[in-house]
Amino acid sequence: MTTFLAVFFVLLELVALFMAWRAVQHSRTSQGAVGWVVFLIAAPYIAVPAYMFLGHHKFQHYVTGRRDSEVIIERIQEVSEALKPDVPPVFPTKALEAISDLPVTRGNAMELLIDGEETFDAIFSAIDAAEDYVLLQFYIIHDDGLGRSLQRHLIAAAQRGVIVRVLYDPVGSHKLNHGFRQTLRDSGIQIVEPSQMRVPKNRFQLNFRNHRKTVVIDGTTAFTGGLNVGDEYLGLNPKFGNWRDTHVQLKGPVVSQLQLIFAEDWHWTTEENLLLNLNWQSGQATENMPGLIVPTGPGDKMETGAMFFFSALANAKKRVWIASPYFVPDVHILTAIKHAALKGVDVRILIPDNIDHRTVWLAAFAYFDEVREAGAQIWRYTDGFMHQKAVLVDDSLAAVGTTNMDNRSFILNFETMAVMFDARAADDLEDMFKTDFARSFRLEKLLSEQSLGIRVGAPITRLFSPLL
């Protein structure tokens, strides 16, 4: 028995060393490589199984649907040539257009939807008015009160002859039971079983998740934002209480852009090409806002999730206000925050005081002193749990979507941000932020003044922040 254990541990160490070398070779960031190397060598009996499930940092076999979208992209580009903003936006857009591979267009509108009731009232009304098709994608769908309400609206649409397609993430929606899905399928709705999804099934890989929340109606109205489908998003979970979140309703050419992203995700998941079956004439909104959709994810050649935030911080002149439920920035975003604050920009990071995921919540404390020393402000939301993802830069950029300010959103999740370069959208977002700040407190305590658990836990969890 002793010999067996000795051989086992020697083999475990060798496997850990091999995985550490793979982490050095393949991690998308140096911090991620260091985190895995330390973890694997220090605690191989824990780290080796963890790496098998979570240690893949590149989605090497993800073939983006854009390769089959060239005709539609060309059509969108042609339309966009005629829809360039009459006056170029004040905010520099070239970098965002490059990482999106999509153009800024005029003729858009973005309406803020505050919290769950307003959001799902608008989504359900749009589904009820659908004439041709509904495209729906959420990271989480629960079989609960809200989930069954969505189910009823989708079934009613299908019974009217509307084509309904539903996407969900198999990790985020792992509790969604077969009966719920079968009820949709029996009503003629296209929803894919997890076993049929073209996702990695023959290897341990849970890291890559589609975190997008998208609803497109007839190619002319669309929604995206922070809310998933579950009673907790209506504030009905006593653990979290009030759930503070934000979605947006979109009109104009950005609807076609968001629809394109859905079509790509559908193609990847099912190998079915929807592009010729969808309406690409989105029309123009009278608000005539310049805007675009910024999709990001691990299938991109560059770190597009982090680059979105970097662009916002680097181009801010007066202010940059960011709301995110999680604050675990990589070294580049950390530097960008400090640089913006040091040059006099009003940098505010709004995060929840309530706890959702304790490890991520704890890791954030390890960054607060550093950014505050540079002049950035940390605001902690106290009226329940805050889950929104929003960015305001000066009076020139207003963005709402699914991207958190953490490493998972930067390098592992597929995300989407709706971005408007318009003072009216910025004013709306400013009003929303001010209301949220009034329900928050500005962090004044240093890490050394926090409780013992936070003082000890924060620097330890920061070591593993690239893995979170």
C-alpha cells in the first residue's frame, strides 16, 4: 500500500508539472499562467482535477459563424456605408469597431429597462407582438414562476405561427429540466438538448460559457443586458432581496448586428445556418443615435473583453462610471483605471455590497486600496444585490450589456455590449447611476481596517483571481 501511494503521488506530481507547462504555454494571460503554476505545484491533489475541468484558456475548436456570415456581413457593411453618422462621434470608435468587426451606424435607439419587472414586461410585450420570428438566448433559464411565464409567451407565439428559437448555456442552465424543454419542443419551438449541442463533450471543459442574453423580434426590435430568466431576477429570492439590474431595448441597425451574433451562436451550437431566413432590414429609429454592438469572447484572436474596458478608460476625459457585480480586473485594466484616475478623470466603480459568489467578492477587496490610492472611487450598492453591467464615459459613450469587470468575462465568456455614442443615452445612464449611487456608500476603509476574514482572504483569493 505504501509503495502504491508513493507511485501515485510521484505520478500526480509529474502530471501537475505537465499541466503547469501547458498553462505556461497556453494561458491567455501571464497572470493566469502564474496562478495555475502556483496552484498545481502547491496543491496538486486539488489543482490537477480543477485544471482538467477549468484549465483550458483558449477555445481552439470554436469556429465562429462569421466564416459562414460573409454574405450577411457584406450586406451589413454596404448598408452601414449609407448609415454612417452625419457627424463622427466625439468618442473615438475605431478600436471598438475593430474588435467588434462591426461598424458604427446612425439611426439607432436605446431605451433603458430598469430591473426585472420593467425588462420582462417589455420582452413579453414584444414576443406577443411578434409576427415572423423570435430569437431568444439566456445564460440562465429556470423552471420557476418567471421561467414558466416566458414559456407561456413563447408557446402562444408559436401557436400563432411565429418561428421561435431558444438558446441557453448548458452550464448556466444546468438545472433546466427536460420536461420544461420538451413542453417547448412539443409546441413547435426549436430548442436544442444539451446532448445535441455542438459544444465540447469529450473532454473536461467547463470554462467556456455563453453569457449572452439576447432577444430579437422580427429583426426590428432587440433586447440585451444583465438579466437572466429566474424569480431571483424579479427580487423574489429572500437571500438577495431586491435585485438591481439593467436591460436595454434596441431599435435600428444595431438590431441586425445583435441578430448576427445570435445567428453565429446558433450556427456554432447546431451547425444550422439561419442567415438567409432572417430579416436584415431593421429600419431606422427617429432618435438617430450612433451605435454598435460589441461582441467579445474566447474565440477572438485578441482579448476583446478587456479591450472594451481599456478603450473606455483610455479615452475618458471627464468621467468613467462602471457598474459591475464583480471586480477582478487583470493587470492591464488595473493600470488603465489608475491612469485614468491619476490624470483627473472621475473614475467610479459601482459594485454590490451583498455577496453572490464569495470567492470573487472577497478577491475584489485586494484591489480596492490600489485603485483608490490613484484617485478612483469604489461605491458599494446596499439595496439588495446589484447585477447590472453598465459603462458611462463623459457624455459620449453609454453601454449596457452582459460583460462583467472580471477575468471570466475578459477571456472565458462570450459576451455582448450595446454601445451608443450619444449625449441623450449618456444622460439617461447618468440619471440611472445617480439613483444607484444614492443607494450606495463610498468605500473609505482600507484593507487593513476590514475584518480578519477579509484581511486574510482577500490577498489569498487575489493570487487565484486569473482562475475565477
